[in-house]
Amino acid sequence: MSDAPERWSRDAGAADIATLTIPASAQRRRVFEIDVRFVVRTTAEASDPWHELTVELDGKRQWQRRIPTSNLGSTDTLDYRCRADLGVGQALRVRALAKVGAAARVKLAIAAEEQ
């Protein structure tokens, strides 16, 4: 068994849903820093663009936010970060759901790094 911290990631590209499953460990408790990043792009002519990100941990909504998209003609992001404490034998399923209005999805990614 390695002493290196675990790292898990899922890049869903321009998809509207990303799911990352961290498998259980039978030997030890672990704490993960979870990062979710949603990147969108708009045209300079976009009218009232917005983007929304919802994050679920094991099927329960953890966080949700809808904001007006800034930087018309370029990209904007919506990010969420949290900690997850996994006991021995406990797995974790992280799901990110992305929505847009007058904007285009560019990237939806989840990363988890053991602390």
C-alpha cells in the first residue's frame, strides 16, 4: 500500500453532467478536498447569458448556484470546493450538473485530492 495521497479526477468536457466515484478503502479513514469547475463561453452578442452549477455528494444536493455570465465574447467560470471525510469502508459519489442560458458549455471537471 502506497503512502502517496490519493488523487481522483473526471473531466467531462462540454457535457452537462460529470460523475466521480471515489472507491472505499478497507484500511483507513480519508479526507478529500473536492474541486468542481464549470467553464462556459459566450459570444459578444449574447443576450442575458447565465450558467448554473449543482453539486451532489452521494445523491444529496450540497450546493447550487446560478449566476449571470460575465466576459461576453470570452469565458467565465463557476467553481465549488468542499471537504469530504470518508470513514473506513466508505465510498463517495460526486456528481456535478451544469446548465446554461445563451452560453455554451466548455468544460465540466471534478477533482479530489486526499489531504
